[in-house]
Amino acid sequence: EAQVTQNPRYLITVTGKKLTVTCSQNMNHEYMSWYRQDPGLGLRQIYYSMNVEVTDKGDVPEGYKVSRKEKRNFPLILESPSPNQTSLYFCASSLFGGSNQPQHFGDGTRLSIL
Amino acid sequence: AQSVSQHNHHVILSEAASLELGCNYSYGGTVNLFWYVQYPGQHLQLLLKYFSGDPLVKGIKGFEAEFIKSKFSFNLRKPSVQWSDTAEYFCAVTAPLSGSARQLTFGSGTQLTVLP
């Protein structure tokens, strides 16, 4: 089954404790992206990757890191999480990075930073 | 950069009522437009998309949307809603010829509640 898989689905942690949210897709998609969803703000893009070893900042990259060493994986790293990063996070992928490509979304990761 | 406005934050309807959710974007050039739906506790799913051609596009589950270029709008419609349509709906846009061509910009979403 074609899917985007995120782990963990839920995480409660404390300020400053490094964490990684994994994202994996099994569709051989070149483009992957991370979003955060906050009430009243919709989804805002954090980082995206057009292909392996190619990443770029989205609208809200501060406090986040990503890497794309393999085509299928695109982990999101919070080196020193802070409470304002409490949010619902979605990973997405599409076949190519073109603007006419609909994106496939993961089930989301709800992070709470205390 | 492009932006998207969804002015209806929460819409409450009874079953069988007609639905229209507003979406306006701000970008003067060529755009690609999408509507996504997020059912409670689930991920976003594509409802429909517009790239070019017929400005009236039909999507899944009886939804349709009309692209009106002169109004910078891409409103979502459904003639008769069902309880199962309760969800949050997001309009999104890309601008293929702009500097941010690779980014999908979302509106803030509209929560639709359908009463049985």
C-alpha cells in the first residue's frame, strides 16, 4: 500500500531535549516536505527536499533541521525544542517537485514540548 | 509570494444543505489550485485540483470547485452535504512561474460541521 509513514504519532517531551521525527515513503517519490499545523494558521511549510541531498527552507524553518540521505526518508530534527514548537506535524511527498503535483500526507505527529 | 485566504473559519450545516466554501488567493500570475480535506484524526487527502482548462473541476465525493480568475477565487461546492462530510477543508495554491514555485501555500482552513 502506498503510504507516508511518520513516527512517533505522539510525543511529549521537555525543552532542550533533542528529538527526531522520522518520515518514510514507499512510492519512490522525489519530493518530500514537512509542515506544521496550528489552529487558525493552516499548514505552514518547514522544509522541503527536491531529491536526495537537496533540501531547502520553507516558510518557518527556524529551530528545525532536516536531512535527505536516502530517497525514501526525510527526518525532521529539533536540536533544542522549545514550547513554541508544540504543534501537529505532517510529512508529505509527491512524485516530483513540480507545482502541479498533489502531495500525499502522513498521518501526523503531535508534539508537545513542556 | 502567493497567499491564500479562507474567510469562513467554521461552517455549520444540516444534512442535505448546500455547501460553498470560499477561497481567495493573491497572486497575479499562473496558479495551480487544490482543495484538501482532513477528516477528524486523519491526514490530509486531495479532494480536487485545477491546473488548466475547464474552470469547473469535479473531485471525489461529489465535490466541485470553480476557478474564477477575475476574482482570484476557487470556491468549493457540494449540492447536498452529509454528516460524513464533517471535516476541515484546506485550499492551497502553487505558483509555477514564481520564485516560490516549489512551495504549496495553504489557507488557514475551514471547519465544516454537518448536523444529522
